[in-house]
Amino acid sequence: MTPTSDAAEPDYLATRLTWMEQVELHMRAHNSAPLNSRQRRRLRLAEAAGTDPWDAFEQVIGANNVGF
């Protein structure tokens, strides 16, 4: 018998997202403007420092780059 709960989930829900993909999801959820080169650099530094993707989003992109 095959478990149906796992089979019912789309493949993208079963895969683990990279750190940057998590940040990009936050950006899409908040309708953020595209990243500039300075923000990309700061996000790479935040990732290297072990910062949580959500915290990095708040620190680097912040509310001033979000439009609802």
C-alpha cells in the first residue's frame, strides 16, 4: 500500500529550498522590487554569516523596498 499523503503533494513542496530561494519567496510574498547589486551583495554576506533568510530579508530589503 502506498501512502497517499506524500504522493498528493506536488514535487516542489517536497524539495528543500535553498537559502536564496527562501529570500525570493519572501520577496514575492511582499511584492518587493527587484534586487540591486548592493542588496545582492549584502544578502550573500548575510547568508555566509548564517543569518536566517527572513531576518536577512528584513535587514537588507526592509519595508522601504516593499509595495503593497
